[in-house]
Amino acid sequence: MAFVIYLLLSVCLISAQESIIIHGYKIVNTFPHSSQDFTQGFLIKGSSIYQSTGLYGKSELQQLDLLDNSKIKSKPLTSNYFGEGLTDLNSKLYQLTWKESNMMVYDIETFNLIETVQYPDILKEGWGICSDGSYLYISDGSNKIYVMDPEDYSIIRTIFVTSLGNRIAKINELEWIDGEIWGNIWYEHYIIRIDPSTGNVNSWVNLNGIDQVGEYNSWNGGDVLNGIAYNTGNIYVTGKRWNHIYQIELEGTTISYEIPIHF
């Protein structure tokens, strides 16, 4: 009997390791978003959106009103910078740039530039960034997330993101939610929920259908899902040059024995 129980437990363990959870969603609220803003970094604090937009000559750091998307303040980047991910830590905003190897650090209240930091050599591009309240977590478009010390900007650890043994690349905008890193995947309708201690994808969120007809100008032209924010227990998502921000809740789960995307 003990041997039979052992076999059953082994089969259950193997099955759990070889399957993934995929969540569905429902929209619980909708807010306006500018179809001119190529969203690269996205935070919500209280009733304010903090956003980093991209494209050369159009990149900005913004504070916007959540309810009507009116601009509270903004700071344009010089035309040689392509704005990328954005996060906050200790009353500072950290804004990545794409290929320029620089991260700007601002006072969150005034948007005054505190310093410009050069990326360590291991970090070739800046894509997404989030914080757990102590460290910075940075993606570069690969399957790696780099853990950075905000005191000296050294890389102290690298997280390799996998699901069912597959390397999950093109990780883009990031958000720290209840001990997990949630990440967009470039040109996909899925969000991954990453265990930061192992790099394993705990589960997937399927957002297919959220980009309704007329939501953006051109998916193939780059107007893809990109933007996750978490504020007082609420989850928000948007995209590049999308017309709306969606507050969502997860509902329904399915089990899959293969990852839902193909590289």
C-alpha cells in the first residue's frame, strides 16, 4: 500500500510540474488613455498615473489623472533617448531608456532629475522595470530579469524565466504584485506571473479579446499590450497608443500542458 501511495504522489507531482495554470479575466472598469502615448512604463499611485512613453523625439515622463487622463505634469526626454520602463522606490522614479544604456532617476514630486545612471555592461538594453520595495528588477527583452541594488546600481542576481522548461523571452513591462513579478511579453496577449526566487512562471493571464475593435491604430505597427499597474489591490492594464486603461479581475482557470505562445 505504501508503494502504491508513493507512485500516486509521484504521478501527481510530475503532472503538476508538467502543467501550467492559465487565468481568464473580466473588465470591471475602464479609464481613458491617450492614443498618442506609446506606453513603455506604467504605474498608478492613488488617483495618478505615472507613465514613461517611447519613440525618439516623443519620449516623456508623465503624471496623469486616472479619471480623465489630463496631464498634471510632464518632462520630455531629449530626442536622443527612447523612453522605456518606469518604477518608483523611496520617493524616486526610475526611468529606463532603450539602447542608450542610461537610467534617469527623478524626484517623484517635482520630476527634478537627481542623477543619470549608466547601465552595468551586462545590461545591453532597457525594457521593463519594477521594484519589491528594496531592489530594482529590470528586463532587457530576453528571458532574463536583472536584480539591481539601488544604492550602487550593481547587478546582484540574474533571474532566468522559464515555463515547462521553455525559456520565456521578449519580457517587457513589469509590475511587482504580491510577491510575484508580472510581465508583459512583447507582441503577445499574455501576462506571465513570475516567481522571483526561481524564475519559474507560476501562471499565465490570457488577455485575448481585451483589445477591442478600434482600441489602437495598428497591432503590427507596434501598438501592443504593454502596461501593468497595481494600486490598492486593483490591477490595471493598457497598451501602446491604446484608447483605454482597463481595470481587470482574474476569473476562471484552465490547465494546459504546453505554453500558450510560440517563439
